[in-house]
Amino acid sequence: MFAKLPFLFGLIGLLLPIVTNVSEASQNRYVDASKLSDEITQGVVSYRINGQSKQILALDTQVEMTVSGLINRVTVKQIFNNIEDGWINAKYVFPLPDNAAVDGMNLLIGERAIKGVIKPKHEAKKEFELAKQQGKQASLISQQRSNIFTTQLANIGPQQQVVVEITYLETLSYQDSMFNLRFPLVVAPRYRPDFQRNEYSKTQQLVAPILNQVQQPSPSHKVSMNINIDSGFGQIQLSSLYHDIQQHHQGRLTNVVLQGNIPLDRDFVLQWHTDVGEEVAAAVFYQTGQTHQLSMGEKAEISDDIYAMALLLPPNLVRKPQHQINRELILVIDTSGSMAGESIKQAKLALNLALSTLNPKDSFNIIDFNSSAQSLFAQAQVATNANLIKASRYIAALHADGGTEIAPALDKALASTINIEQQQPKLRQVIFITDGAVSNEAQLFEQISHQLHDARLFTVGIGSAPNSHFMKRAATIGRGTFTYIGKLEEVELQMTQLIEKISQPVLTDVELYHLDGSIPDYWPADIKDVYQQSPVAISFKLPAEQLQPVIISGQINGQYWQTQLDFNTAEAAVGLDLVWANAKITSLEMSQDSVNRSRVEKQIEALALQYHLVSSATSLLAVDVTPINPHHVDKGEHQLGQLMPAGWQINSIQQGFLPQTATASKLWLLAGLSLLALTLLFGLWLKGKLPGQLFIIQSLDADHV
């Protein structure tokens, strides 16, 4: 028996290095991006051409903005340089504000300009591929999500420069007496969950390589910005949170310029204060007709409809204890691997600050999630000193690791039962703290819509490049607000303002209607609550012959309130039809589910075509009708890399995906297979069936003879 052990140990010794290497590979999930495979993902900077990995296209981005009130008209120019001696194709993923209404594109090749035409997405893609095969120069802008677009360029000539110019309109955010202009400058890598819930929407995969700035810094990834601002209100102070700027004032007009070129690794955020006063400030802006009149042959379809935006700015109210609501505060924190480092520090500090604002009448609970979701209590408990001490210890023990499974956390936060021992009914307010680095947003939107009931969901974005698409829409569906925290030193101010604001809603049950009682076509259809120093902006449309005053009403601390807005005192603006159409498309997208998906997609396509907007169903296509590339078959497909978000580490990405789980599942699977193989070999050895054993036995028999 023991004579067999050396062979057994030798066999184990042979297998151990293999298992050890697999273990190390499994544990070291965060590998150097420079050593990854040639597959193009968000974690890879290289691309393949003629059997070689290259990175040859320089990129420069120029941004021009004109702000009028809440409307921001933007032109973005992206400059591509082909430094190769051959013809190439290129693709680049670029971010825009999550409520951007993209409506124009020009392709500039030398002195030639080709105007983009809006088409259904599949039709535009087909025509683009055909133009590429025919050797024509073409450009295609497609939407992957509401805040992420791709530009594809076909047949870029040797040493040729191509400029893609896009225009879009957005509605600025106004919060805490400040206008907020945020221009995303980087797409953060997304986590893709292992499982899919059939009852919710399918996911999509984002693909964009990440540049390794240590090994190969890229000075070409730069941006320059020029912004002209007319706020429409009394401007007090203007500041840029993360970038150095130059500003020049002339009356109520302000010009802002970034100082030098800026790397695309952190979002640009510009804020300016306004003097609202002690009374409610209301305003209405309007536009007659559409920005893009549709042509049909020699006839043009002219619209004289009125497009308007009603803006309501609440006064700066004094905090009154008697107006505070009874509430159940649920604090949800993301502890996945993408939150490691600065982000988890910000999130834990935010939790502690939220706990410090609770009063003895409040109930609370803490839920943390990564690859699974856990909670401090089985159900919300009263904010006693003993419970708050337990909560502080719970927060201190949290660390970032694993996947980003948001769905189970939402189940706990929204679907759990209110504590039946409560003496008075309480409003459940859920504060969801995350970087939102997931790809299954549609599934989560539908889940929130089904589980929200009377609760309110407030999202807090953490880090240098949070997924604002997910968090802002989640807050909209949840009838709450979205707060962005980019630096550790901002946590105290931002969280204190959020907690104070949601403890005392200013305007609830908001309604909009005409003086005669009729209801205009307005979006969003469900107007969210208005909180202290946070306004409500509603886009609506009405026929020119039905132009009449509109009424906005609601409840302020239990008292009925209303204001009347007359168009004879309204401010003229441009692009409000695009804002209205984009708001309607956004609402339609959020209403999608597995039952109505096909019908809603057709509605989105028809609306986007009518208003010349890039959407989930349409794309902008520009094609030069003259073929110029005689060798259009032989050229490479290039994907331009992006810089990592500030504060992120390149070795935290594995082939473009965040870690899928906290467990080494592949390791254990291989270990199990190894043990199974070992058992089979041991059994064969006992029976003398191994080839080596037979040879040795035969040799011994021969010697014996």
C-alpha cells in the first residue's frame, strides 16, 4: 500500500503547479491591460491590422456651447487624423450629456462638407456598410444609450484629416440655487451581470478600449471648450469644479474658456449661482414651429405648433421642524470591485453623514451589495443611539470587492414590508449610493417602476465618471433626485444638502393645465416632487390656435399653491421642439417592457424621424456619393482608445469588464476537474492499467526469467 504513495505524491506534485497557476490567474483578475488578448473591449488600447497591434489615429475634440436660460445649444467637433500610408476605417465611442437631443451632423473632408440625414438605425447601418464597401467616405452616428454615442468613419485616406461635427440640445440641471452644466469627457467601463432576469429588459455591451497612459501616453486625447452663457436670472458667481477656466463678464453675459487642452479622463462640471429671492419664481419660454422642417419633394411640411418650457424655481425656504415628514430612510451602498479606492471612502463617509441627520422619530436601515445584497437589520428600525452605534460599526467593516448586482439590492430596498409596529405611517425614502457601472440599466428601470409604489428613490453618483444615464433615469422613475459627488471633500456638503432637502419637500402633487381646464401635451407625464431650491421644468406642446395661459399647481407644506404663466410675457428660445421630443422619447423608453417593446420602438422611431433626432431607433448618416478609395477592400478597422477615469487603475479592468463576481468560480471548477482526473488515475493505477505500470512489470518478469 505504502509503496504506491511515492507515485501518488509524484502525480499530485505534477498537478499542483497547474492548479497553482490557475489559482494565481483566477485571483489576479485585475491584470495589466497591456498584456490582455487582442479582443477589442473597454480594457484594451490596441487594435489589430495586418497581424499587428497599432494605435495611429490622433484625436482632438472642440466644443462650442451657447446657454440661454436652461437651454444649452452645443456643437462638438471631433478631428481624426490618419497618419498611415493606407486607407482605414475608424470607430470611436464618445459620451454626451444623458438628456442630449442630437439633431445634426456634418462630415468635413478638406473643403467638402457632407450633411447628415436622419434615418432608421438599421437602414442607416446598411447604407453605411454599403458605402464603405464601395470605397465612399461616410460617417455614421449611432446611440448606444441616451448618453453614449458611436462615430464610425469609412475610407479615411492616407494622411487625411476628417472632422465630424455634431450638434445637440440639452436642458441644464438647476439645483440648490445653482445652474449645473455637466459635459461627460469619459465613458467608464461597465459591469455586465452574469445572469439575466427574463421578466426585465435585455442588456447591451459597451465596447471601447482603455489607453495605458503609463506605457503609452496619448497627448491627442484632448478637448478645448468655449461657452457663452445668458442665464436669464441674476447671476452671482460661476465656478468650474474640476478644471481651470478663464471667464469674462459683460452684463448678464459670461464667456468661459478652458485654460489649455484637457485630457479626457474626468467630466467637466460648470456651476453658477442665481438670485431667486424670497418668492416663487416662474417663467415660460416658447418657440413657434420645428427646428428642422421636413421636406417632401418640392413641398415643405411647415409646422406652426407652439413648443414651450415652463420653469418653476421655488424660494429659498427656511427649514421648519413642524414641516418635517415622518420617514423611513433606507441607505443602500455599492461595495463592488469598481468602488475600490476613493469611491468606497466617499460612500462610507456619505452613509455616516446621513445617519448623523436622523431624528429619533425616523426609522432606518442599511443595505450593502456587491455580488449579493445584505442588510444591517431584517427591517427598518427606529434611530435610537444603540441602533446608530450598530450602524456605525457595520459601515466601518464594509470593503469593496465582487460584482455589481443591483437588482437584489433594489428588491430589499423597495419590496420589503414597512415595519408594522410603527405608530404612524412613514414615507420610505431610499438613498442609493453607487457608481452605477452596470450594463443592464433597462432591466433595472423596469424593476424600479414595478416595485416603487409610494416610495421615493434618490441616487447618489460616486467617483470621477459615474453612470449618470442609469442614476438620473432611476431617480426620475423613482420620483427622486440625482446627486453627483466627484471628490471626497464634496461628500459632506452634498450629502448634508440632500438629507436636509428630502426631509422637507417644497412642492408635491404638481399639475399643469390650461386656464380653461384642458391638459396640454407635456412631458414628463409624471411630474416629480420639487424640493428645496430645486425647480421643476416641464416641456409641452399645443396648437397655435389654442394658445392660452397655463396653470401650475401643487401642495406646499399641505397648502394649495398655483401660479399662472402668460405667453405674452414669455421669453423666446430655440430648440424647444427638440427638448419636448427628447423628453417624450425618454419617457417612452422608460415605459418599455417585454409586452409593449415592439410598439414603443416604432413610436420612438417615428418621433425621432419627425424631429431629426438620434435615438435608440435612429442614426445620423453622411455619405459622399463619389467613390474615392480604389483599394477599399484592403484596409483595417481601428478602434480609438479612451483614457481611464481619474482615480481608476488600469489593472482594475479585465478585458474591458469589471470583475463578475467575488468568488473564484473558474478556479474551483478546474480544481474539481483536476481532483476527478486524479481519482481516475489513482483507480487505474490500483488496477495496474496504466501504460507505465505494464512496462515495468514486463521488464521485471523478463529479468526474473
